[in-house]
Amino acid sequence: QVATSDAGGLRDLYCRPSEFTGYSGGFVESIEFLFTPGRVTLTNETGLIRRIYTDGRPLRRDIEATRTGTSVGRWEGQTLVIDTVGIDPNALYPQILSGAIPVGRNVKILERISLKDPDTLQFEITMEAPDIFTATDKRTRVYARVPKRTALQISFCTDHDRAVDPDTGKQRFDLTPPADLPPPPPR
């Protein structure tokens, strides 16, 4: 049996918006990096979206807490170094799993992300979370590239989706467009 901290049970445990408490994905879900001027966006198949500003802005400490915090990055050679603060104290650590605990206040995460070789990505993570750790947490995660993988959308919430009949797996709502709907515009 899985214990949760609220009356919603598993649905509330798994059907929460994605959170960042030092884990960006990679064990089950793929990670994708999108590079644009002044920002790196990191996303994964469970819906995590992190915006890492690389435009030289300072990391402010007086920010509103969010589920993914505020991240400012810089390049040190081929290594992306990211400082993250402003993580919601109720975000679950180590991630949204049974037995996870709220990360607490004043969390600071430093990541060093680099390629060890063309097919191996390494995250060195240093985390200060004074409400749950008595010392700095340091860990390294190493990921292998899966060639020619197509990104999926992973969701643990579909078992509780009222739009789908759990007995048949079919849509419960009539998706037929109304008869008076105009045709789409020509291409």
C-alpha cells in the first residue's frame, strides 16, 4: 500500500504538475534541451519544463517560489553550470514518488551538466535543503543516449481520467464535430 499525505491517494501523488528538486528526468523519460539565444529550456516526457536563463542576469533571491524554481545558467567551457533557487517548499523530494517528503525552504541547487562523450550526459548536482538535509547533498547522474528515440508523453494520470472508460479504454465523450461547424480554411 502506498501512503500519501492527503485524502486524494495515488491520483494526488502522481497527478501533480511536474516539479524540480534536483531531478530533471532521464531514468524512464527522455530529456530534451532546447537552445535559444539567452536561454536553455530543459523538458522531459512527464511535462517538466525548466527555463534556464543564460543571458547574464543575476540570480535574484527575492523571488516567488514555483514548482521548478528560478534557474540562471552560464557556460564554463563545454559545461552548463546552473544555479536554481525559489523552489516551492511543498515540492516533493526526491521526486513525486511514494514516501517523498516536502523539500522545505531555502533550497539551493547547483548543477554542472556536460557531455562525457558524444553518447553520455553527466549531471553533477549539489543541493542545499536545510529543512531536510544536515549537510550538502552531492550526487552524479550519468545518462546514455538512446539513438533514434521518439519522445513520448508519459502520464501516470490516465488511470484516473474520467474521459476514458476504464473498462473499455474508449473515450466517454462524443467527439463528433457539430453539423454546423464550418469547414477548415483552405491551405
